[in-house]
Amino acid sequence: MTVAEKIIAAHSGRARVEAGETLFVRCDLAMGSEIIFPQILNTLNELGWSGKMERDCVAIVNGHLVSTREAAAGTLVAALDRFAVEYKVERYYQAGRFGDCQSLLADQGIIGPGDLVVGSDQHFTTYGALGALATGVGGVDLATIWTTGRTWLTVPRSVKIIVNGRLNSNVTPKDFALYLLSVLGLQSVRECALEFSGDALESFSMADRFMICNLAVETGAKFAWIPVDKITRAYLEHIPRRKYSEVTPDIDTEYAAEFEFDLAEIKPMVALPYLPTQAVPAETLNDIHVHQVLIGSCTNGKIEDFRMVASLLKKHDLFHEMRLGLYPASHQAVRDIVDEDLALLFTKRGATISPPSCQPCLGSGPSLLSEDEVGLYTTNRNYRGRHGPASAKVYLTSPLVATASAITGVITDPREFF
């Protein structure tokens, strides 16, 4: 069996399952954010909910509406506060504990290898980097899981992604991820589980793995999974958590398809408006003026990403009138930036450091553009109208390309700086 089949079988009480079967499965964790909370609450009320809750699998994250508590936003967050207190939700992350919901939970030790977890965001596939099976679901599903601990799940077909070789100097794993999306497109792996393998994985940090699994959903994939190895175990060693179970595919497993990549062939990449799967080499776009650069959030908001930013900003000023926003993924990332004396560097260069949140992905707060403006972001989506008026354009890229472009004012291949 594939990894997806093994984990689903273990959570459905079956010895074996096959792709296409729909089963009632147990969930180890179900995360809901404030954005979807009204739908969850409405569903609970419609079901005549008694107040009984499977608290061990409930997590709530206030990671989107963090810059205001006024008007509708404030009312919504206040309702979330009351709910968490009334129903004794221990895993409620708010007011100094929040961050983007694709990063925060990994540091809490509540997701691990072999787990089956779901969240209210499609990018919950991020946690496949821990060897878990993770996917996004809607409010009705979350209401069901919060009250029963279970949900319906269809066993997906599995696709093998083989990654070998090494990246060239000043080419990053984000460039590989964008290239991967451009190859897979929107149809070839839709509703599938992606299983990554290959000798190149050992060169990817946990931050890289989270980012790759996060972006995988842009192909329409249902799950993305990276095997547990020494890097995963080293990460988990420092996070108190319950026992976990490492899962591997059977040697004779047959996959619906296989794709193989050589990292040595990858160049710095940029995804064109208005789809993450439309990536081209950065060197082909060097005449496009940029008004705003945003670096961080769930795809590139870890300390490793901000070290890349610092490697260029230590030597160069920002382009005049450039707006550079930095979005740490969690409070841990904020502490790391402060501890490594990067906050002073960034602010001296004119960058704005925002609270940990999903704002730049959601298209709220400072992430918004004006008519006809161009943004270069390290986030995961660049749909038309997501970050301002329809005439605004957002390109997606790596922290190195983003920083180089913030220095020159146009989309720039970072290899020009080294």
C-alpha cells in the first residue's frame, strides 16, 4: 500500500484499503480558524449541538484577523474568545500565541508522523512535511469532527515525486517548488496524494519541507507527504509530544504516476499572475517594475528565509520608494529574528515587520495593492483581485529573488548579486 492508504487504513480500523473507497475515519486533529468559525457554529446550532466536544482533536487559530478588533472583525474574534473559554478549548492560539495556521501547530508538538489531520485551510497539506497525512476541509466537516472525532474521507490515488541532485548556488528550494508546480499544472495530480522521495530530500530543511508541502495543493493535490528521516527526527526531538508512528510505502507499491526532477536543472523562478503554476525563470522578467515586496507567511516565514533576506540587505539599500513587508510565520520566528539581531537591520533598511499572521496570503492589511501596481510576494497564491483591484498584479517567488528585486526595483535574478 501507499503511505496515504496505510494511514487511512490505520484510522479506519481496516487492515487494507484501496484508492476510491470512501471511509469513516478517525482524526487526530481538526483545526479551525476565525475565518470559518461562523460556518462551524451555524452547523453546530443546526445539529442541535449538546455541547459535547472531542477536545483532544480540537484546535482553533486566530491567525488572519490580527490587526484589528473593530467592527465585524472584532465581533468575530470576540465570539471566538467566548467559545474557547465556554467550551474549555485548550488549543486556542490567540493574543500573543497566534501565527499562520500552517506553521504554528508544528511547533506545538500536536502533529506528528502517521497522524491524520485536517484544517480549515487548503494549505493544511503543509503538515505532510512531518510525515503526517494532512488536508483541508470545510466548516461542516470540522463541526462533525469536533463533536464525533471522525469524518468521511475518500482514499486518493497516489503519485510519486522523485527528487535527486543538488541545487546550484543561490537557487533555493522555493525555486524548485515553483518549478514543480509549473510541471504538474492543475490537472495531472488533482485529488491525488503526492509522495516525495529521492536523495535530494536530505538537503531540504524542515522549513523547506513545510513550504513544498504547502505549495503542493496549488496543483489540486489532496495530500503531500515527505518521509521521516534524520532531519524530521531532529526537529521532533525538541518538541514534546505523544508517541508517533513512522509510515513508509510498501516496496512493491504501484503509483498512478511518477515524476522525476533533477535539482541541478532548476533556476530562480517567478510565478506569473494569476496562477502559482505559471512559473518561468526570473532572468526572463528583468524589465518588470515592482512597487511592493512581501516576504514571509506560511511559505517563507521561517528564520532560514529571513537569513536569506539579510544576506543581501547587509550590503544593499532598498530601491527608493520600495515598500518591503516582512511576515514571520509564528512568534518563534519573531523571536529568532530578534535573537539574531536581524530586526534592527531590517528596520534600518526601511522594511516593516508585521505580526505573525496569514494576512499577506489572505489579501488584507498592508498586503493590498493599488490600481495597476505590481507586487512580488513569497506567499502561495496570486489570484486576480486577491490583493487589491483586478488591475493589480502579484508575482510569486523566493526570498532571494524578492530581496534582490526590492533592491533594484525590478524583478531580478539574485545570482547577479553573488
